[in-house]
Amino acid sequence: MDNNVKKILFGVVFGLIGFGVASIFFEPTHAKLLGVIILLVTLWTNDGLPLGVVSLMPIALFPALGILNTAATTANYSKSTIYLFLGGFLLAIATEKTDLHKVIASKITSIFPSTPLGLIASLATAAAVLSSFLSNTTTALLLIPIASFLVEDMKMKVRLILAIAYGERIGGIITTIGTPPNLILMGFMESKNLEMIPFVKWMGLTLPLAIIMLGVISIVLSYGLKEIKIATMDIKHETLTKDQSRLVKILGALIILLLVNSPIKPFYSGLGLDEKVILLSFGLLMFIPKIGFLAWDDSKKVPYEIMFLFGAGFAIAAAFGKTGLAAAIANYLLVITQLPPFAILLCVAFLITFTTEITSNTALISIALPIIFSLGEAANMDMTLILMTATICASYAFMLPIATPPNAIAMSTGCVQVKTMAKYGFIFNIIGILAISLVSYFFWQYFI
């Protein structure tokens, strides 16, 4: 039997087993949804079918199984957020076409030690700092080509790509504007009349956690790479070409616009522009003669399967809400309110971290915050503490490409396999859960 056929059959069997087990605890529609999710995650992980094919399967399976109708399912594949990714991809293609990423690589590697640990730490830190203020999608699209260029050794290349993807997840939590779940938390707290966390105070709370996680991923990803030679450290670029200079100015304008547009409540409300429109507009600008650098043939390099992947993630999130599975899970979670506060934090961190692997973290935290709020009330816990713990965990998903945009962009390079990301991601998920819970219980609760 063909190996791919075996992988597909394994996914089907695993999904059926998941459905059977879920049927014991949930109603039929909820059990079917969980079975489909298990099938999809299995096929994404074992590469039994192409990534894009698996990502389109909800369009067929959800209506057929009575989970969501066709219109409700397909609508998720045209979400406006997907066009943010498209704009970012076009900017990344332009950066690669002009070789600007090589110049950036030369500058970065001249600052840090030319060792595997030095390179991994430098790229992870750069990704974390940038993603704390800018879109992590844009940051990933600009930095990951650098990782692909720096070394020829595929093992090292994979580690560098993962360091950037993970660094952005870690850095996104440093500021309230670093990632959408943070802003959703702010809005939820305002709706519940909870005391808002000032911008600078948020940074003071999250920066120690980010530093811990950056150190951990740098050490783990550099393990076993001591003998690998960094072959590209002698590349020098004294001056920029005309095209590179023009692109730098365009990217600089984009960064300034994103910064000015970002609200810093309660001090500054921003310009109110849609970030998705900004990114797509700058991406389309790459096709304008005398300004941009792309021809239509260059658009063939856009990894459209990644866009399908996020459509699948949005569809799963929609199904969680519309079928009532989120509410059903909340009823089961009420049991943990009898546990000690630290154990409750651990449970919440575990649940959110692993659930966000299979759905949009933005959608998940929108569904989860009301559930977590109810749990906090029942357990008589500090609301801000438990809500913030859940929100940070929604960003710390490292295992699957569907979990976050940086993970998916790392997959789009063709260098990283899903099983490799899952292997390292599982380790970092566990470490992240422990780190967030410990920092929350022993540090945050005294300063929130």
C-alpha cells in the first residue's frame, strides 16, 4: 500500500476514534466537529495530503456532516484578514527580488557572534522586538527570507526559520498592540468595567516572560549545531542599489504608518486606518511602474495554500461558536474552580495553548474570554490575572502552522516540515505553559 494512502487512512481512523470518544461527552454535532478537527490536524501533521488540499476539506466536510452550511463555511476563506497576509507576501517577494534581505542579513550578523547560538538568538530577538510594535506577519515575511539566505546547511536553516517564527510569537505579547488577542483583552476588560492596564505597565509585566522564553528557544534550537559552519558571514554590502534604496524608503514609510496608526490607549487613539488595507495597499504598490518591483508572474510565488490554511482555521473557529461547542466546553470547565488558584492557572494555560493550535488565536480568545471570566468568578480569582494569562497563552502556540501567521509563513518556505515544527513546538508549548503560569502567580498578581 502506498505510504500516503496509509497516512490518509491513519487520519481517518484517528478522526473516527476521536469522534467516538467525543460522543461520550458531547452531543453528536459537537462530536463530529471534534472528529473532523482531529482528522485535519493528523493530515496536516503527517503530510498525507498536500497542505492546501487538507485546508480546503472543511468546505466539503462541514456541510456534509451538518456542522456548518456551505455559505457559512466558505465565507471564512475570504476573511479580510487573509488579504493582510497577501499584502505582506507581496512585500516579501519584492524584498527577495531586490536582494534587500541579503543586505539586512549582513548587517544583523555583523553585530552578533557568528555561531549557531549567536545567530539563532539574534534573529529570535530581532523578531521579538519588531513584532512587539508591528504586525508579526509583516515581520515574519521580511525576516524569514534572511534565515533562508544565511546558511546552506538545511538543519541550521530550519532552526533559524523556527527561531524567527517563535521569536515573533514571544515578542507579540510585550505590548498591548503587539498582537490582536492583546487588544481583544483590552476591549473585553473595558466592557466588564475592569481596570485597564496602562501601556508601560503591560510592558513591565510581560518583558520578563519574553526574555525567559527567548533564552529557552535559543538554547534548545541551537542544540547539536556546534560543528555547523556559518558560510555567509563574509558578505558585505557597502552601499544600497537604487532599487534597494527605493524599497527601503517604501518599507520605512510602511513602518512609520503602522506605528502612527497603532493606538496607545488612553493616550493616543491612532489614525483609525485598517491595518489589512494598509498592508494590501503597500503590497499592490509593488506592481506600480517606477515605484514597485514586481510583474504579475512574480505573484506565482505567493503560497496560496497558506491562505487556504487560514481559511480552514477561521472555519473551525466559526464552527466552535455556531454549534455551541464553546459553551459545552465551558460547562465541563466549571469543575476546575474547586482547584487551588495556581492549578487553575495551569489548567487555563494548558487549555488555551493547545486549543489555539487548531484555530485562529484571535477567534479563540474572543470565544474563550467570556468562558474564562465565568471560571474566574466561580473560583473568586483576580479577573485581570486569569484573563491576561489566557490571552498570553493564545499567542504562545508553537506546534502547528495553522496556529499563527508566523508558523504558517515558516511552512511556506518549503524548508520546515510540519512534524519538525510539531516536535519543537510541543516542547516550547509545555515550557511556555509553565513559564506563564509561574510568572502570573508569583509576579503578575502582585503588580496587576
